[in-house]
Amino acid sequence: MADISSRLIRRVAEAADGYRTGEPVWIVSGEAPVDAVEVFDSEAEAQTAAAKPGAILHGPFVTETDDFPPVTPISVTVRLSDGTTRTIDLEESIDALFFSQPAIDKFVGPYYTQVYGGDMASRVLALASESEFVIFGHDRNTRWLPK
């Protein structure tokens, strides 16, 4: 078995905790010093990813589901600096929104650094800074909105 650092253990735990579905997830980590992680809800997909040199398969992990009531679909209307508005219909799975570069830098950057490593965080922050209209929506597959 490969040596696993306490930093990697924290990243794996944080990644598993982000999937509070009550269903098993598998996590594949990359080589140190980056220790990037990727989460899979299929053991077969995780095993394929873990076949890469230096990859380590962790899991399965099952985390408790959140007791929050389901969110009904919402629409968000944003007024841009030029006075125009844009409405985005959100899916029920979206659980957090970030509307500005400072918010993305403050909350998204540290999270990505902790869970996925500095290289991934740098790529996400670079994408945010290059976009004209940024709403960062988080669900189990963090993404830019609108799709």
C-alpha cells in the first residue's frame, strides 16, 4: 500500500463529505505533491481512473444525507453594469452561487486548493477572471452558469 500523507487524507475526506447522498463514492488521488482527487459514483469508472501511474483508489465511502428539504427550482435575475438583465433558471441540484470575482477568490479558490490542489484551483480562478458574465454554481459537478 502506498504511503498516504495527512494532507491527502484531509483531501479525500473533504471530497467524500461533498457527496452527502447516502450512496457510495470512490475517490482517486494523483501523485504527491499535488495529491489531486477526483470523485466517482461508479466503482468501475474509479478503477479505470486508478489504473493511471501514481493513482490511488480510495473507498467506497458513504456519507449521510443532509436533512435539508429539497429546493424547488429558482430563477435568478441579475442586472449587469450596462443596465441589462439576465435571468437564469437554476436546477434543483444547485446549492451555492457566487456572483463576483472576489467571492470566487475568497470561497471557491481555497476550497479547490484544499480538495483538488493548487493547479486545479489556478485553472478555475483563471476561467473566472476571463469571463464577462460569471455566476459560479455549485452542485456535485461545480460549473459555470448558465450552461
